[in-house]
Amino acid sequence: MNKKTVKDLDLKGKRVLLRADFNVPIKDGEITDDNRIKQALPTIKYILEKGGKLIIFSHLSRVKNISDLETKSIRPIVVRLSELLGRKIVFIKAIQSKNLKTEIDKLKNGEILMFENTRFADVQINTETKECTIIKCESKNNPNLGAYWASLGDIFINDAFGTAHRSHASNVGIATNINETAIGLLMENELNTLANAMENTKHPFTAILGGSKVSDKIGVIEALATKADYLLIGGAMTFTFLKALGKNIGKSLYEEDKLDLAKKLLEKYSEKLILPLDVTCTKEFSNDSTPYIFDVDKIPNNLMGLDIGPKTVNLFAETIKKSKTIIWNGPMGVFEMNKFALGTIGVCNSISLLKGNDAITIVGGGDAAAAAIGLGFSDSFTHISTGGGASLEFLEGKELPALKVIDEK
Ligand code: ADP
Ligand code: MG
């Protein structure tokens, strides 16, 4: 890769603005998965070791109303990061204020400051009426905001791979208003791993595609289909393909306007596409609803398919077993409900058996990554991407806007 990384810059005594991706799940004020915070540690530690004055910021979820300014505060993340580093972090409960500048000026080499959720800049509150107006200064990359944040530092490091496919004030805006820019170590690792799998591919190369919609994945299906030796199809998108083949799919989800496309893909990639043999069906979209397994030719009218079945898990296992590269996007079923997680668990199991076989196994999509981690398979893959949408767009061969504006070596 020809982009500058944090290791190419002299950080000593410099005010280093670090865009991290701390968009972690928070329930009742508690962080339920701190994987993204942990993944950001190498860059943070590197900057501190080199004597940078570190200013870290991130978005957290979306901000649309006044109560979000309380519930979507980044404070719990500041606390967690401080614990993980064993260091004090100065927290400024603002995204733009005089005090922010003053506190940054007080920072000594190797000290850390964090400011609030960058998406707080997406709303404006009328102090008298408490009325909330959506202004999207962060999400629509308002040029004044990017310039303001850029004025707070000397160097900008972008380590937020998860938002690299977006053009926001906190990534593109700052990068275009500051002298020196580079990517962080997490971003570098993500990009190198994905690029290496796509460019120096070891065959057989199997793409596993699932999730909710064919339409979300068209780009990635087509990009992977040209390179992969096998395409295993699971998740709700199965049913658009089955319907395109003229099968009865009962009440399962499918996309009417994607049937023609599914037909074309089935023709074009007939030797590579592997569809499920059986599916786990049920009456209601609920974990309390009884699961029944049916071959794909026998799905009853009154049921919907929520997972791949056991024959399919075995069929996919045969292909996975002989693969040297695997890229997986989209869960095989509604893994959030344990009755319909068995297909996803089965695929994770098959992939975990490749460990030590010198195969490259990568999870791309956000939900597939959450499934792999949540179901206990964190150590079974060579790489679990922190960027759902960004990894998909990268695999499709699209240019990531936040990367484009980073200095070249
Ligand atoms: P990723 O984030 O990995 O790219 P998607 O966002 O495309 O994946 O899809 C994830 C969602 O798809 C999950 O919430 C899961 O419950 C849902 N899903 C998977 N299989 C089915 C199915 N058969 N019917 C309905 N929803 C499904
Ligand atoms: Mg998703």
C-alpha cells in the first residue's frame, strides 16, 4: 500500500488527532462488546510511546434528538479505554468549545484527551425551546467543522476503518484541512489483509454469502464471483435464488425485483454457485416458534425459512474443508435467535477446522463479524474485520473516500 502510516511520521511533541472507531454496542450505559476499543490500542500505544500529545475522537451510533446527547455520550468508552491503557484521559464533554482548545494546549507529550461523540455535530439544540434541528455537520462533512477540528492538531491519523467508506467531517474533512496525514495500524492491517486475499489469492477460494438481502450484496457478489472458485449462498438471500429457480419458498423473505438478477447469476456462475439443500423453517419470526427442517423442494406455504439446514451445513463443510482462502459476508440465518443460529455455528465450526492449515479465513460483514465473535469463534479466523460496510466496499473494488485523502508515501 502506498499510503503513509503512523510509523512514517515524527510524532514527538506534536498534537496528534486520532480518528478511532469506537462505535461499540452500549446497553444501559454498559459496553457489551469492547472489541473495537481493543483493536485501536496498538496505534494509541505507538503514538504515546513516540511522545505525541494525543487527541482521540470517534462517532458513536447516530444522533437524532436531545436525549441522544445523554445516551450516546462517549464517556463510557473514555472510562473503558482509560482502564485498558492504565492511564488517565482528560475528557472534554463537548465537540467544539473554547475549553477544548485550552485543554489541548495544556497536554504534555504522552498525554491523552478525548472529546465527545463526533455525531453530536449532527444536531443543533435551541437552548430556550429545547427544539432539536438535524444539521448533519459531521455526517455531511460540513467544511467549517472539518477545518475547526483540523485546527486543533498538527497531524491527523485515521484508524477508523469502519467509517472509511463515508465522507464525514471527522475523517475526510480533517484530512483535507491539515498538513500531515497518515493511517493507523488497525486501518493498515485491515487494508493489507483484504488486499492480499484479493490480489495474491490462494486457491481454492470460497466466498460465503448470506445476510438479509441480495440487493445489499450485489456489488460484492459480482466482485467475488469473478475471483472465487465457489460461492456458498445462505441467509435470506437464499430464497431469492430458490424462487428464481421456480421453487416454492413459502413465507420466506425474498426480493421480487432481484429475481431476474438472481436468474442471471445462476446462469453465469452455475459451476460456482452452491445453494442450500435444506432450510430450517418456522411459522413466526420468533425464537419461541418451533423449527422444522425441510428440503428446499418441500417448503410448505405457511412457513418461512430462517436458517440453512443440517444437510446444507455438511454440504458447505465439504467445500470449506478444501479451501485455502475464505471470505465470509452475511450470517447463514437469523443467528440472533439461538434456534436459527445453528447454520451460522455450523459454518463457523467448519472454518475453525482450517486453523493451522495455512488457509486465510476472513469475516467481512458487520453482522457476520458480530455472529462470529458472539458465538465464540473469535479465534477461529485469521481476520475478523472491524468494518462491515467498509470491508464490503473495499472487496467490491470501490475507492474508500477516507483513504483517498490520506497522504501517499
Ligand atoms: P452482514 O452485516 O454480515 O453483511 P447483513 O446485514 O446482510 O449481514 O444481514 C444480517 C441479517 O440478516 C441478520 O440480522 C440476520 O438475522 C438476517 N438474516 C439472515 N438470514 C435470514 C433469513 N433467512 N430470514 C430473515 N433474516 C435473515
Ligand atoms: Mg449488516
